[in-house]
Amino acid sequence: MIKIIGLGPGAPEALTIGAVKALEEGKNIYFRTEKHPTVNYLKGKIKDFKTYDNYYETSDSFDEVYNNIARDIIDKYSNENELIYAVPGHPLVAEKSVFNLIELCDEKGIKYEIVPAVSFIDAMMDVLKIDPIEGLKVIDAFDMKNQVLDKRIGTIITQVYNQLIASEVKLKLLDYYNDETEIYYVRAAGIVSEESIRKIPIYELDMQEDIDYLTSLYIPRDINNKKDFNDLIEIIDRLRGEDGCPWDMEQTHDSIKMSF
């Protein structure tokens, strides 16, 4: 059995009783990273553990890191038959290494158990008073290039690790929002002694001096921001609607073709 345990967003009080018990009683414990506030708290409660921090120094990309971690967990399990893999936050929220590991477990018929935790999304909703029922999109900063942003809903961007990543995120945001749009910069959400929340304009995002692995962003809903494709669709619907423009309502695909 492989137990996949969530360590919460960082505050010790956000750890679940189940997670602490599993770590205290377990053996062959591996943390994705030691660079998480909860790990310092757990050091006095668990006998021994190993981390994968060295993988970040020897790999060319984060995708490679997460793939290598998952493969190594499987290799170690084949010798140990019982293993714990612990990750920051909730195991199933923005945790690529866990999904890679689950895929390998399913392929090889290895049993695993998810020990849930408070996620960074829970912490963000708490400190910013966000109600997800109003619409919320969660994006990994490393996947920004594959995302389509929507000003009609709030957006959380996680894993804004450093200035370089923040700069890439900023450039993507500027495709959809005005450069002076105010966003929430959130570092260490839910960790009272370290938490920092402030509004900044998008253009200042990569100028923040305290950007690190605990940094996330929140872009509030703002329907009056830059026009996008959805605005074009709304205009077309209005023009061709019941009380729209008579000329537009008469047009067909053939009638608006350019003639040569």
C-alpha cells in the first residue's frame, strides 16, 4: 500500500488528525519537498524521512521532476511494500507528482490510499472571503501558456515560485487584462506568522521581493476589463437578436462572403 498524504497549506493546525497519525505510525516516509512550513512541525513527531528536493537541482524542468519522483516512488515500493508519500496542500489539488504516481499505480495494479488535507484553495478562499459558487478557475503557473483566461470569473494562480515565473504569468495576464488591473498577491495563505496579502497592479507582479514557493495570485471577476472573444459573441447575439439590427438579422454565411 502506498499512502499519499496531504500536508495542508502550511499551518500546523491545518493538518488533519489522520495525516499526523499516519505519519507518526508509518515507515518509509518520503516528502516531495522539505521546503514547507508543516515539515518543520512534523520533524519532532516522525522518526525518519527522505525528500526529493535534490531532484529540483538535477532536472531540466518541473515536468521531469514530477515524472522522476513518481517513478522513484514505484521503484522504492517494489522493495519496501509499504510507503508514504507526503506533499504540500491537498494531494489532488495542483499536485502533478501525485497524478503521475496514481497513473503508474493504476497501470501496475498497486493499491494506494489518499489521505486528504486542507488545500491552498481553502486557505485562499478563507483569507480573501471568496465564494467559489460565483465561479472560480484555478491555474498552475507552469501551465499558463495552455490556459484561456476569463474575466467573468475569479481566477487563482498557484505555484508562482520566483520572479521569472511571475514575469511569464504577468505577460499572459496582460493579454486579457489592462496593465493597471489590481490583483491580490498572496504569500503563505493561512500561515498567520508569515501571511502577506496585498493588492498590486498587474504590471508590478514580477517586482515583488518576497516571491517564493508559497506565492499565489487571485484575479477578481471584472467584466469591464479588456474586450475579449466572448464580448464579440455577445455583440453578435445582440445585433442578430429579436430587437437587434434589421440588416444583421438578414445576413447569412453566403451574404457576408467577400466577392472577388
